[in-house]
Amino acid sequence: MGCAVADRLARSRVSVCLLEAGDDVAVGATRANSGIVHAGYDCTPGTLKARFNVRGNAMIWQLAEQLGVPALKCGSLVVAPAGGEEGLAELKRRADLNGVRAEILSREQALAVEPMLADGVTAALYAPDAGVVSPYQLAIALADRAAVNGVEVVTEAPVTALGKRDGVFCADTPKGKFEAKVVVNCAGASASRINAMLGAETYEEEFRKGEYYVLDHTERTNVSTVIFPLPTAAGKGILVAPTADGNVIYGPTSRPTVEDDTAVDAEGLEEIRRSVPLTYSRPAFNKCIRVYCGVRTAVGEDFVVQPSEKAEGLIVTAGICSPGLTSAPAIAEYVEELVGERLTLLPKEDYIEIPPRSPRLEELSEEKLNALIAKDRRWGKIVCRCEKVTEAEIVAAVHSPVPARTVDAVKRRVRAGMGRCQGGFCSTRVMEIISEELGIPMREIRKGAGHSEIAVLAVKEADDEKI
Amino acid sequence: MKRFDVLVIGGGPAGMAAAIAASDRGASVLLVERDVRLGGILNQCIHAGFGLHYFGEELTGPEYADRFEKKLAEKNVTVMLGAMALSVGEDGETVVLSPDEGLVHLKAGAVVLAMGCRERTAGAIALAGTRPAGIYTAGMAQKMCNIEGYLVGRRIVILGSGDIGLIMARRMTLEGAHVERVIELMPYSGGLKRNIVQCLDDFGIPINYSHTVTRVVGKPRMAGLYYAPVDENRKPVLSEEKFVECDCLLLSVGLIPENDILTGSGVKLDRVTSGALVDENRMTTVPGVFSCGNVLHVHDLVDNVSHESEIAGAAAADYALGRMSGTEGKICSVGVGRGVRYALPQRVHGGEGSVEIFFRTDNVYKNCKVVAECGGRVLWSKKRMIVAPGEMEKITLDKKDIDGDVTVRLEI
């Protein structure tokens, strides 16, 4: 959310700073969700969710295209067993009210779209405008474009105090004090905490965790659309979906939890194993390469996107759970409007809409690749064999506008370590590249946040230390 | 680019032995290796125990590799380093990316697949809990320690008792880390008996059989893990869960032949080994494409890899040079019966000479009998005091006896 807002504001002649508590952008809910671009048939008509989802869907495909973010408009199916016709009809009614293209299919018609639906599926709602996008790559690309256009992106800068004096907000962080005329709260799970610092509205947050299985690329040929069960009160249910990067995911669960509890629970995995066969006939849990868990934060039924009534100059986004990813560009557009009511937003003349970007190996023709290798040998060196990532791509990620300084940050940008060996072969080389390029000693290279160093001791050093 | 008789993909022990054997049969050979040096995983295996069978002496991994590398240098073999094979096509055309040559399409008279294997990961076993720094495969920890010079943890638990895990238990201990325990899902070890003795028993490291890790806790750094015994269905008994404080979990939970570049090649894979289906020459279902070493099936001893790869390399040379022999006889399948998980090669030709069949059992069996039979006739049988999945077994059959499908099984 913060990346989308920063990117939006970067188009105008205002100075913008993006404060991020984590070690990188996109490390909260954005890092671990389904990556679904929802069509918008599910949202209650008239809500902010419906409004931003539908508008966001229209915006996000273009953004992904512009920024070179992996995305796939593959359509979605809500599949129903016998007796589920009413549920599908209700979704269709909402789709019509929300202005979303959707049609109810018979089992035969649905099988023509997705051949491996479970035997019990009798009908489905097909939404051609749904699809998938890489959520963290989208956020990173937005942050990169913001940074290229002058936004200061400060990571590991949790706001420890926030006050207002003489009409100016002042935020204290471990990275220094920051002053601003307008504050946009995009702190996700911490939204209430930030608001409270200014005496503004707080919300009753509800945290729900969702586990996922990620399957090998080889499974991708078996899944071509996003397959949802009928939604329930707990959410949109456990889906089977391709990812924009060519994997398949099964998940998420939706179980009450506490903030930041991203541990995968065995019972969550068990629930997925039970649920998938109800919609999809060929579960392939043996192709699993990774399990993960994300936490979504809801405050009531709808999104909160509004100026604070208690602290003038504070604009609040909160409870941006599903369909938050899809909605983010549209929410950012609206937030820009709200900021524009408080600051004069004049367009930047030198705004860079499409920043230069390092290509991915798979995008290059043979001629282009060979031309690149002739200039820079690193294009010929595969570091991550599973995802086929070259040294040149990793170096580019390390030096990107919002630089990748950790192994996981590299992974999110170029997928080195994201494949079936999960970094077993390439992590050491990725660490060396970060070390060489940024001048960080190997001992200080981290997996991700906080003290997550990988090389904890040098060989022969342990003898001197009490373990 | 020059055309070669034989293209070998991979410069570890399998690729080097295959290239030498192919060259000895008069073939011109190109060997492509993705690393900047030859030797493969042997380079990080600095412990001794290699070469007892092949050289009759005990060598370290790098020493074993060095012997083959020196021999290779004397042969008609062109080596491309830093070169990664991206795909093998239906006609054996191989696409290779290298910083020196760029993206090239290579065609050779025969191709030998020798890409080795990879380790199963925490993701592959759907390990529950947090995902902090501190969870690595044993092989990655070995590379960090022996090549890069760093330890990845101070207090370590090892899940799985595969050979690399056992070797790393000893290695980390020698480097001053504390190995708390080894936890093994099965009631027996997946590694060699000698490694249990030399790497665990000699250092007083406990091993819990029929146990598993139930979840990992801590973030961003690992703070510990819970483990529990498993029931007969290998499900953890959570009421008996115990906690152990540690900052590192190493995984030694299996190796998988790395055949991913074969999608689109038409090479058929065996569902049990995850390697190619081959005949006694180690030729796959695609004529002219051969496979050997850990990419074919996971071995316990590098000595066996070298022997197997020599068979594949020599046959690849013969194929490329148009003088393949011994394949005129009837082709028969080699299947498995009770107690045997897989046998390899999966197909053999009848005819002259003998053929070695390698197999692994599916459990530990004491006082059993290994039987190979063909059409109801027993071709070979022998009593064994003990057989275990972690130790590859071998039998030798006379090819002239083989006139139908062969079955290898145990009498228990």
C-alpha cells in the first residue's frame, strides 16, 4: 500500500519520504498472500472494497505491463458442488451490480476452461478479468519507480514516536527524524498504533493467518485459472492457482491469530490437504517446494481509507485485507486526491514513467542475450540454476533504486533461491555477490530482517567461544 | 562450434569418468561444467573415505576428484567451465549458456547426462513453524564450512540421517559447534553404517529414530525446535513433543536426481529413482542419450559412480562412432518384487557376457535371501545377514541366462 501511494505522489512536485519498518519494502502482508488480481464480483456492492477492487483491476494490468512485473490475466472460477447454485447466483448478482464481467458455467463449460476440476463440481462462476500478479515484485517496482522519481525510501525505520507541532508532523525513527505536512498511514497491521501516536482513530483489528503450499513449475501445466471454492464468512476459501512466476499455490487457510504470527501450523497444512481435493482433482502435494504463511489484518467488514477526523493532515488506510493487492493502485489514486486537497500537487516535468529496468534472462532473445554477454560476461553466468538467474541480474538487483541488501531481498527481486532447491546451491554465491558489490563482510550478510546472519562464525573461531 | 562425438553434461565424478572412458574408446569429447572448476560436490567433501574400492586407498573428496582431473587432462576432452546446460532437446541438441561462448546449441553423436543430484529441502517436506535464518540443507552447510570458511550455527540439530547429515554432524562438532542430536523419521538410518559409527557414535551424538521435527520457532533467527516420536503411519505423537534450544537445523532428508533440463527431451524417468530408465549401457529411452552417477540414481559411494559412468561413457563413444555391440539380444525388463525398492538398469539385453544389477531394499531386513529370477527360474540367490536401504546392493547375472523379464526380490 505504501509503495503504491509513494509511487502515485512521486508524479507531483512534492517531496515524499517512504518510511518502512522492515528490512525491505513489501515484507509484511505483501510478501505472503495469494497474488490474486480479483475481478470484483465478491465484494458487497457499494463498499469501498467493491469500488477500489473494480477500479484497481482495471489499473493493475497496465501497471504490471509498464513496470515489467510478472502478471497473468488467466481468469478465475468459483466452483460449486450440487446445491451451490444459489451461492453462485448471488455472486453473479453482485458482479452485475459491481459492473464486473462474470458468467455462470455448467460443469461441462467449466471443464473446458479448467480440465481438472474435482468430480463434485457441478457449476462455476467464470470471471475473465481475474488473474495473478507477483505481489512483492509489483510493490518493489512501484517503490523503485518512486525512488527514481525522487522519493526517499528509508528501510529499517520503524516510527517510534509521531507528533505534530505548528502544523508539521515529526516522526522519530532509528534512522533519524522526518518532518512532513501530510502523513499517509499505510502501516498495515500497525495502522492503529501509528494513529494512536497522534491521538487519532484506532480500530479493532482482527488478524487471520493463511498457510500456503507452493508447487514446482512442473505443476503449472495442470492449472490454468484461479480456482476458488464458494466463499464463506471466513473468506474466499482455499484456492488452487497459478502464480505469475509460473508456480502453483494451494491456500490460504483463514484462522484467527495474533499480529505477526507467520508460523506455518501443521493443522493449517492439513486443512489445505483436505480442502484442495474438493475443487481440484489432481492435487500434487509431492511437488511442494515451499510452505509459507501470511497474516491479513481486517478492521470490520470494509477497508478504511479516509482523512482522520481527529488529526488534520493524517490520511489513514487500514484493514487493507483481500482484495487489498488488487485495490492498492486505486486506493493510492484516491489517497493522492486526498493529499491534493491539502497540498498543491503540480505535475513533475521530468517525471520518469517507465524507469530503465534490467531484463530477465527468459525475456531475452538469443541475439540480445549474446550481445549482452559480449559486453558483460556476467550475463553468461547462471547463479541460480533452478530459476535460471544470471549474475548480471543479481548485481542489478543489488544496485536497484531500492537496493537488495539481503539474500531474501535478492530472492524477491530476481527469484534466485526461489526454486526447487530453495537456495541450497546458490545462496553462498548470492551472499558473495552482495558482499562484493556493497562491501558488506560475509559475516554480516543477512537472510532478511534483524539478526538473520547466515555465516554466524568463521571456521576455527568457535573454539574460542563458549557455545 | 566444433562438432564432438560425445557431449558430457556435468564435470563431477560421473562426468569426468564418462569423459575419460569415452575418450579412451576414441571419441572426441566435450564436457560442460557449470562451476568454475571440475569435481562437483567432491570439492566440498574434504573428509576421507573416498576411493577405497576404486583406488584401494582412502582419499578425501578433492583428492579423488584430482586423480580424475589429472587423467582427464591427458585425454582428448575439451572442457567448458562456467557453462550451464539449459535444456536437452528431443534430438539430443543441448542449449548451453557460458560467459565465454554465449548461448550455444550443441549437437554431438551422443550425450551423457551427469548432472548429479540436489538435496530435498525444508519446503519439500513442508516443515512447519517459522522460516528463520538457521535452516539449511546439510550440503549447503558443508559448502559454507569447507569452501567459504563459515559455520551456519552454534547449536545444531540435524533432521535426517543421510550420509551428508552424518558427515556434517562430525564436521560441525570438529569445528567447535555443538550438535544436539540427529532426528530420523524412519526406524533406521538412510546412511552408511560406517558413518553412523564414525560420525555419531564416536562423538557421542545421540540419534532419535522414528522421530521427526514438528515445528521450528523463532524469528528472524531460529530459537529452537520441537520434535516428537512418530506412530506407525509416521505421524508425530504430539503429546510426547519435546523442545530443544538450537540456532540451526540442518536437513539431510534425501537427494533427488537433477533431471530438470530433460523436460522436452523425451527421456523417460523412473518414478522411484527420479532418474532415467536405462539399459545395461546406461542408455536412456532416447537413443544416443546416456545417464550415469547421481543423476541416474543416488549412490552411497563415489567409487560406484565412477564405475557406472565408465560404462556410460564407453557406450556413448561406441554409439557415436557407430559400433555399438551387445544390444542385438532380446531386451528384457528388470523389475522388483518383495522387499526391493528399485533395481537398475531397468532393462537388459540377453546375449554374451555378464551384467551387474544394482538395487536397494525398502527396509532393513535380517537373515534374508536375495533372489533374481527369470520366467520362474532362479538365476541367482544368496543369503544375507542384513540388508538396509542405505547400502546399495549388487548382483551379477549371466546375460545368456536372460530370455525374459527379470525380477529381483527378497525372501524374508
